[in-house]
Amino acid sequence: MDPLHGITLKTILEKLVDYYGFDTLGELIKIKCFNENPTIKSSLTFLRKTEWARKKVEDLYVRSLKKFDAR
């Protein structure tokens, strides 16, 4: 089963930010939208236009699912 099936990019990003915060997220995935004045809205705009960055975010989300469940 695909863990990304039926989940929006916004939900993925909100869960990651809630768990890691933008500071840690910016260390884990080195993209400007996480390191310079980050917001959910600006990050979503960038990620929707940038396939490689969205893939990194989705991959981190899948790797982090067990951590989310452990909370």
C-alpha cells in the first residue's frame, strides 16, 4: 500500500513541521523555503513547482511515519 495515497502535500508538510519544526526540517532537507522566513504557504508554493524538492519531502514523510505513530 502506498503511504502517500490520498494525502495532500499540505497535510504532509503540516505533519513534518509539527513534528520537526522548520529549523530541523531545514537541516534535513536543505531548501531555501525551509530556512529563510519559512511558512507553510510559501513552502507549498515552492514544493508544488519543484518536483525534486517535493520528492525529498515525501520521502522524509514516509521515513517519519513510524515516529509520528510513536507520539
